[in-house]
Amino acid sequence: MHNALLLLIAGALRVLGQNNWDPHPVHSDSNVSFILIGDSTTANGTTPNSGGWGNGFCASLWDGTPCINRGKNGATTGTYVAEGYWSAALSDVEQQVAAGRRTIVTLQFGHNDQKVALAESMAANLTYMANTLKSAGAVPLLVSSLTRRGFNGSTVSDTLQPFAEASLDVARKLLLPSIDLHGASLKYVNKIGVDAAHRLNRLPNDNTHLNPAGVVVFGQLVADLVAKVLTGLPFEQTNGWNISAQLAAGEAIF
Ligand SMILES: *[C@@H]1O[C@H](CO)[C@@H](O)[C@H](O)[C@H]1NC(C)=O
Ligand SMILES: *[C@@H]1O[C@H](CO)[C@@H](O)[C@H](O)[C@H]1NC(C)=O
Ligand SMILES: *[C@@H]1O[C@H](CO)[C@@H](O)[C@H](O)[C@H]1NC(C)=O
Ligand SMILES: *[C@@H]1O[C@H](CO)[C@@H](O)[C@H](O)[C@H]1NC(C)=O
Ligand SMILES: *[C@@H]1O[C@H](CO)[C@@H](O)[C@H](O)[C@H]1NC(C)=O
């Protein structure tokens, strides 16, 4: 528990950007950048009904690697475009590409899309986004939806599967990289069980959004999945703790 507490504090500090405790070097010459596009399960948690893996993922990269979290709580693939978040993210992408960086753009939706339309509609919207990003010179990376942590007995009740499949299908059709965050997070959350899963909740009854511990856990899970599909990325080898083995083994960290 003592270790877990230290990790929680270290993680929270790092996620909040107060990382002067961490002696690792700044690499100011990064030739890679990340832009994160998605809903509240990617977003940084500064608004209510928010709190996703994005900032935890950014914390897994060398300092000096641009990593811009454009996750927006409540967004569907439709509203993200209609309300201007897409054009803001695209302008970040254009700047990073113009700076000569290999610009990787994650696309993760589903939690809100499933409330408004079928998975096919989300797939069509993701196809448009991915093609536009490709034309802009970026690398789109499709990410299937982070699982919710509501349980029925000892198993997560999942409703996101069709949307997760739709995201991965877009990647297959367009020959783009993807990570199955839905599958990996579902497996992990089922393994750690209901109590440990709920210790990652932003609020006790909020099984969707993440507290600082959840941001660390799922941020690193995303980083570990990305490292398997894309090479040459500036992942920090020791970001103050090393939870990758525990994640792979399905062990609770907090
Ligand atoms: C980025 O920099 C690294 C290390 O300096 C180098 O190995 C890699 O080839 C570079 N990648 C690109 C796309 O320039
Ligand atoms: C969090 O994200 C929002 C929306 O993109 C942004 O306006 C805000 O500056 C971000 N805050 C931090 C601390 O990164
Ligand atoms: C896809 O985008 C259209 C607008 O272009 C929107 O009407 C539709 O709801 C979106 N689908 C989803 C699943 O968000
Ligand atoms: C919970 O699981 C039981 C047993 O598998 C099943 O009968 C029931 O329909 C499930 N309830 C919900 C709300 O999914
Ligand atoms: C982190 O843990 C993994 C798995 O145990 C190991 O392969 C890796 O070398 C560790 N990284 C560091 C920097 O210690």
C-alpha cells in the first residue's frame, strides 16, 4: 500500500505537469509529435464529466515531445467536427507536420456515438477523419474505446464492442495502424475485479472517467499498445515507475 500510495502521488504530480521531481532529460529535438483526438475518455479532466487516458499517455513520452490532448468531453465524431474541435485539432496537426515532425494522431470515439447512431455511422465519420489526416501528412492511429467499469457480478457489462470493432475495421480497410484499447482495457479491468477497477474512478459512481491513478494506468496501457504497433517512438524508458509488467499480468497497481 505504501508503494501504491507513492506511485499515486508521483503519477498525480506528473499528470498535472509538476514533474520537476523527475530527473529524466529533456529532449528538445523531438522529431515525433502526438495529437490526441477523442471524447472525455481521452480528455484531460479539467472539466466535469471528463478524465481520460490522454495526459497519462503524454507523460510516457520524452519531455520535449509535443503531445497535444484535444479530447473533448461529450463529443461524438459528429459533434467534434460540427462544434469546431476538429478544425482546431487539424490546425495543430498542420503545424506539427510543417515543423517536420512525424505526427501521429489518435482517434478514439464511441462512448457518445453509441447514444446517437449506429457503429456504421461512426465508421463513416472516422474514415473521413483518417483520410483527411493522411492527406495532411499525419499518421492516423485508430484506438478502440476504453472500457467502462460497470460490473454485472464479476464481469464488466460491455456495450461498446460494436463501436470498438467499427474503429478497428476502419484501420483495416484504410491500411492504417490501430490499437485495441477496448479489448486490452476490458481484459485488464475484468482481471483486477470490481474493487480495484472502481479505485480508478474519477468519482465513486462514475465508471467512465478516470482519477489520477486511472490516468496513469490507462495512459501507460495505451503507450504499451502503441509501442507494439509503431516503432521509433520517443517513449521514456523510466517515467518514474514501471507498471508495464503489472499491466500485462493483469495486476492491480492502485
Ligand atoms: C528521429 O530521431 C531519431 C533519433 O534521433 C532517429 O533514430 C529517427 O530515425 C528519426 N526519425 C525520423 C522520422 O526522422
Ligand atoms: C484541458 O483541455 C481543455 C480542452 O481541450 C483545454 O482548454 C485546457 O487548456 C486543458 N488543460 C490542461 C491543464 O491541459
Ligand atoms: C457522423 O457525422 C454526422 C454528420 O456528418 C452526424 O450526423 C452523425 O451523428 C455522426 N455519427 C455519429 C455516430 O456520431
Ligand atoms: C447479468 O448477468 C446475468 C448472468 O449472466 C444475466 O442473466 C443478466 O441479464 C445480466 N444483467 C445485465 C444487466 O446485463
Ligand atoms: C519495465 O518493465 C519491463 C517488464 O518487466 C522490462 O522489460 C523493462 O525493461 C522495464 N523498463 C525499465 C526501464 O526498467
